[in-house]
Amino acid sequence: MSLLDWLVLGGTLLFIVGYGTWRTRQAGRTLDGYLLGGRQASWWGIGLSIIATQASAITFLSTPGQAYADGMRFIQFYFGLPVAMVLIAIFAVPIFHRLQVFTAYEYLEGRFDRRTRTLAAGLFLVQRGLSNGLSLYAPALVLSALLGWDISLTVWLIGGLMIAYTVAGGSRAVAVTQQFQVGVIFTGMVVAGYLLVHYLPAGVGFSEAMQVAGGQGKLNLVDFSFDFKDRYNFWSGMTGGLFLALSYFGTDQSQVQRYLAGRSQRESRLGLLMNGLVKVPMQFGILLIGVLLFVFYQFNPAPLTFNRPLLDQVAASPAHAPQLRKLQAEQATLSVAQREATQQLAYAYASHNPTRIAAAQTHRQATDAAARGLQTQAQALFKAAAPTAEAKDTDYVFITFVLHYLPHGLIGLLLAVVLSAAMGSAAGGLNALASTTVVDLYRPAYPRADDLRCVLVSRWATVGWGVLGIGFALFAARLENLIQAVNILGSLFYGAMLGLFMVAFFLPKIGGRAAFLATVVAQATVLLLFWQTDIGYLWFNIIGCGLVVGLAWLVQRIIPLQASSKA
Amino acid sequence: MTKTEQEDTINWRAWYWLVLGALAAEIGFFAYLTNLFA
């Protein structure tokens, strides 16, 4: 990191945070102004805010690494999202706008009862409180690896900055900063993609890079075969992904709050549809960066693991360091051979000569087999030397490229992208946690509290949830893969929540008691299934939702406890 | 013109089909790429 990088990084972050705070300095006068920005957001502001809330630093750090290791099949996870946007625009937006609610859970009290609303709010608070911590951990990982700082210090620094502007300006500050953050994110994506192609050897262009990646199975975008245990295929994306998106955008306050802030139903709908149009191409672009990274490292020496702290740990161990040095020497030799084989393959593709392509592929397969053998030895060494350390290195791939290969100035810009995205996403979650705490828990308990009092409690709730998120982030280092961890956590809670809202929207004869009991039983069942089986996590969205709807219907039939709904 | 009247002027069905059509086109393109490099 040069002085220029520090200036770009610091300047970008301070400008975004400073401008957001300044623009929204008068936000705390009313609860509506503080939590929903006075319901004045335009469709494009809502759309950008929705994108920024979903796209955290994890998106930037973890997704390219996932494509690097596993190819582009993760894209299928997002296939259900545009469908969900349409369904939410049709069914949920009119209801929320008509009732002028602050939170999605507020609607449940009118439809069922106070107890069901509190249950839904509680489930949201647990799930979002935990995943917000994960969102904070990702950028802290970057800074700690970069600067050698203690990760706790880094988590506190980033979390503290985010808490400060969210407390100061509320929902409007979150939205204003998110608009700039999305601008920086898209700029960073384009720059990184361009440079990755630019850095390929002479004579190897984008087309050859795609052929090399395709030959290694990295362009596995769509798989129509059905496998219940497969996390990413067309069917899991169109069903589990759809249900996850329905739950996330339809019942998770961190997203519902974004479009509740719209100045009309029209603006909210258009904001959601904008997200439906942009999300899949955006994820495709981020995954493509991962594939280009893979090709880049076929021509440039890749380390035994991108997880630098793990490498340093093994290198410092007297018992394992000699073996590491031996493997690193073999890796250096193999890198030269791999580069040679890949270059031959790329030139063969460019020549369109089938015989030449077949010969180059055979050569390449030989070096691949050697690389796999070396990786097996390296993984065994890492496991022996550091049994508790994170074995996967996918979260480090992109950032390692940024730090080692980008020119000065752009390193600062890409780090600003990662950090501002992290803060934007976590701030959206934090703001929603505070809203739910105040609107769904505090206000019903203290109905005589005025607006100023509620704003004050919202500010303190923001601080409280922020500090709790920081605490959880400090434990996140033990988790396997950040983006998967966030999605798994979401899928465990979202299914039941979506089922509850489905019952509320579409089954008017089911009352509060049946809905409440069904949600409790379904949530417990999902957690039990996650613990006891190896079902792909996306399916829990459908299972949880189906259980709530089925059980609520059954309970209502067996025990005629309540008459039809109040709404 | 009120907000409600403004909303009435939008052909929402066309918007929904635009989003779903874009998704179908993207999946078709991805399937093409997958087969091309398989």
C-alpha cells in the first residue's frame, strides 16, 4: 500500500460517510424521518439501496473466489430472484403501502395478534443480528491481512464508523451512502475485469481465456439435472433460490425497509423490478471476475494457498517449515510447466486446429494431475500444522490479486469498494434491527412514548445491535465460507418466516394461534433437520415455508381456536 | 394528477414480463455458454 492508495481509500470512505452524514443531519426529528427517510425515496434510490444492502463485502471477496474454485454455477442461486421481485411487487408492496407500516412485522399484528408479530420480529432479530456480524468480519479480514492489525481492532474500527453514521442519520444516511457505494462497486468491478484480461499474455485474449476456463469446467453456468443434495442447480435456484429471495425481500426488514421508504407504491415497485433486472447480470459479472482470476493464475504463479495467515503460520512452525519449503519449490517449477501448457492450449484454441487442440489438452491434463497431487500434499501439511485453521482459501483469492498485481491508486480504490460495500450492507441491516426493536418491541410495550423518545431509543438500539454484531464478527473467523455461511443462516430462519407471511396474505381463514404454533414447530423442525441431515441448505426455505402453511392449516382445522382473521 | 392516478398509467403487466423475459433470455444464454464450453 502506497501513500496514494491510502489517500484514495481514506478519501473515498471519508467522502461517502461525511457526505451521507451531512446530507441527513436533520433526520432525527420524527420517527418516520429517522426510520424511513420521510417516505420520500425515488425508484432508482430504492433500487440502488436494495442492491447495496444485499451486496456486501462478502459478495466481492467470496464470490470471485467461489468461481475460481468451483466455476460459475453459483449464478443459479439467483435465478429465483427476478421472479420473487415480480411476486413481491404484485402481492406484498400494495399491502405494506396501504397500511403505511414501519416494519413488515407490524402488519402481522393486525392480521393475527401481538404474539405472532413479536415472534416474527424475534426471528428476524436473531437471524439478522448474527449475519450482520458476518458482514462486518469480511472487510476486517482484508484489513487485518493487509496491515497485520489484530482482527478485533479492525472489526471495531469498521463497525464503529458504520455505527456512527447510521446512528447520526438513520435510514436516509444509509440510503444516501449506499448510492455512492454502488457507484464505487460498479466502477471497481469494471476496472478489475478489464485489468484481468489486460494482464493475460500477448496472443491470449478474452475468447481464449474463456476456452481455457471452459476446458477446466469453470463455465458450468447451468445444470438442469436434479439432485436434492446439490446446492446449486437450475431447480434449486428456481425453487429454493426463489423462496429465499421471497423471504429475504418480502419479510426481512433490512430489505422491506428500503422499499417502504418509497414515496409511492409505484416507486417501490419500480425499485424492486430494477433489482430484478440488474441482479443476475451483476452476479454474472462478479463470477466472471473469478473465472478470469482462475485463467490469470494459469499464467502466473499461484501460491499453495491464498490464505496468507495460514501460510505464515505453517512457515513459522519448525516441524513443518521444511516440508512447506519443499512443496513451494515444487509449486514454482510446476507453475512454469502449467504456464507453458496453458499458453500452448490458448494458442491451439486460437488456431482452431483440432489435432493441435487435442495435443495441447493432453499436455495440460498432465500438468493438472501433477498440480492436484501437489495440492493434496499441501492440504495434508496445512491440516497437520494448523488443525483448527480455515482450510479453504477462496475468500482470499481476489484480494490477493488486488494487492499483488493492481497499480497503486487502484489498490486503494478496490479496498474502498470492499469496505464501503461492507458498511453499506451492514448499515442497512443495523438500521432495520433498530427499527424492529423500537417499532415491534419497544413501542408496543411503551405505547405512550413520543416520537423523540422513540428516535432516541432507535439510536441506542443501533449502537446496541452494532456492538453485538461486532462481538459476533470476532467469532466468524472459524466459519467455512463467508457467503455460504450468511446464506445458510438466512435459509434456516427465512422459510418459517415466509410461510407465516404466506398464511397472512393468502389464507384469511387461519387465525393467530394456528399461525403462531405452526411457526414455532416449523422453525424447530428446520433447525433439527439442519442438525441431523445433510439436505442442501436452499431447500430449508421451501421446507420451512411448506411446514408453516401445512401445519397452520391443519391446526386451524383440528382446533377451531379462533375465528377468521381480523384483517 | 394524484399518486394513485399516476400508478394507473403504468402497464405493470408489461414490466413484469420484461423482468421475467430478461431472466429467460439470461438462462438461455447461460445454457448456451455451458454447452459451448462443456
